[in-house]
Amino acid sequence: MATRPDDAALYLAQQSGQITALENGQSRPVLDLSGRLVNNAEHGLLGLAFSPDGSKLYVHFSAAGSGDTTLEEYAFTNGQADVASRRLVFTAPDLQYNHNGGDLTFGPDGNLYLALGDGGGANDEGSGHAPEGNGQSLTTVLGKIIRIDPRPTQAAQYRIPPDNPFATGGGSPEIWVYGLRNPWRFSFDRQTDDVWIADVGQNAYEEVNLVPFASAAGSNFGWPLQEGAHDFRGGAAAGSTVLPIHETTHADGNCAITGGYVYRGTRIPDLVGSYLYTDYCRPVIAAIQVLDGQVVVARDLGVSATQIASFGQDNGGELYVISQSEGVFRIDPA
């Protein structure tokens, strides 16, 4: 789900390729990509974002035929995406059917951020995976969150922000942070700019990562050397990996974390400052509160839905839950 500045509508991306605007109890079509993508397993329309001025719509989807990550730009006028204005911004190869990441958002600095999984399969190994794992390889954008300036130049479809950690060499210049398995959902705290990354684990742990925006660039979150805070492929050297601020375990019925947002709305004062998340297999909405870099509150909120694929945040900071089986819900005061 995405919003535009000074626009009351909520824009919902469906995995099958349709983008719909929801407003005043009514829906209207905005863009249909269903004929241009593959929709199965973890492929499909995976992310959407509006430029900070609302004049352009960006979409991330799995291209028909190849399944490759595809990022496109559309001019947005009169509540519609202008299909004739379509511009290809960025592509990345698809290796296996899963771990496609997908979250797409503009950051506090006005740059565009895209989360990409490690390429799929298991253990971050196999065809197309670097010996050290794509999460640790600095020559691929897979297993990363990338940061680009989507404005084209005469020579390229996008620009590299000069403060990207590898902008001048040493790695793929698009990389912003690395060591991720499948960062399906991440967000920026709209008050503090802190970066929250929910990374889907393999067989044992799901993780929530928290880093200040000002010092996030170049952070290594450990995969596949570690799954969460635990050794996976030999473990990381002390001090080289950003450890999760919070973990959940598969022993409790979890299987794939769905990250959300820090609540900054006004309808539920006691929830302000809490980060909300859930799990696709244990879909109870949970919240954590952090003080001085430590989790001081971790609790279920007592509400749930099935097959929760994402959260949304409107222009007022109120939060929404997006269920693939039940629809779109707003989180309201009890």
C-alpha cells in the first residue's frame, strides 16, 4: 500500500498486477500490469511508491517470462498512471522463484530504496549464488537494500547517490545495506527516520533489525553467515554484523515475518512509538518498543487476520493490515 501527498486515497498493489485506489468506501483502477508479469509463488507485483511530490508512480514486479526484478516509472495525473509514459528504471536477475524482496519506498533523503532478496533457493547457495552467499557478496545487488536517485541522465536510467557506500568502488554502487536474506518489508520511522528491516529467516529464526538512518549505509546484517543472531554458515567476526533488535522463533509457529511501521498516528496514543509486525504463519499483530537500543516491551496486541502480506501507513500515520485472504483493515482503538 502507498499514499500520495495531499491525496486521501490509499493505493493498493495486488500480487496479480492491479493497482487500485481506495477512497470513501469506493475503489477505482489505477494501473494494470497483469499482462506484463508472472504471478506465482513469490513472484508478482511486489511494491509501489509515489515520488515525494506525487507526480510519478514507481512499481516493482517480476517480469513475464524471466521473472526478473523490474522497476518502472509512470507519470501520474488525474488519479491515473499514464501508460504511455512508462520508463524502465532498473532490472536485476531472478535466480529462483522465491526471495524476491519487493518493498519500494522513498527515504528521508528523497532517494528511492528497493529491497531485494538473496536470489532464492535455500542456504544462499547454488546456481547464481556467490561462494560467500549473495547476501555477503558486494558484486551483486541480491540480498541487499539498494538506494538510487531515479532521475535519468543522458547516459543512464538512474543516478547513484554520491554517499552510497560503494559509489566510488569496492562493490555494486547501488548497494545501501547488505547481508539480508529476504527483506520483504522495511520502513522508515516518519518521526526519527530510523530504519526498520524485517528479514525473513530460513528454518529457525525471523528477525527485526533497527539502525539509525544517519549511520545505516554500509551496514551488514549477517546473512548467510548468521540467521538472526545465530551462527548459520560459520558466524560473523565480532563487531562486523548488525545484530537483530528482536527475533521470533519457528518453534512458536512463525515462518515468515511481515514487517510493518512505527506507529505515529493520533487515534491510539498508547501505541505511539511502537513498531508493529506479524508473521504469515502466525498472523497475530505484535508490537515492540525500544529504549536506548534495547527492547523494553514485546507483546501481542490481541488482533489478527490470515495471510497478512503487508502493512500500510496513511498520511496521518494510521496503520493498516493487508491480508491476501481477508482484505484491508485499519488498526483502530479498542
